[in-house]
Amino acid sequence: MNNTTESLRFKTNINCSGCVAKVSPLLNEAEGISQWSVDTGNKDKILTVQTSGIAPEGVIKKVQEAGFKIEQL
């Protein structure tokens, strides 16, 4: 059984608490994400995701569903 978690980082345009609130339900319900955070103080608005089985493409899809730009670093 594979219980390793991986950390993925993405550049986004999630830039305020309102934006974080908008994307929260999608990331919180996504299968394979154990923890996530957005550094809104960073100019690149870095989204860090601790995964336990979701592919980077899955994270990108969820963030785009919320209406934000995202690219993997």
C-alpha cells in the first residue's frame, strides 16, 4: 500500500481570502488531496498541495473549475 504524500506547487492567481474561499470547496472535496494552502503574500500566489494520490492535472482541473489560472512549478 502506498501512503506516501507528495508536495506539488503551482503558480496561481488566487490572491485574496475571497478567492481562497471560492476554491476551498473544490480542493477540500478532491480525492487525493490531504492538505493545501495558498501563499497570497507571494507575488506568484503559490498553491502548495500535499497529495496522496491526485495527479497534478487533477489539481489544475479543480482550480480552473473555480475560475482561476494555474500552472505547475
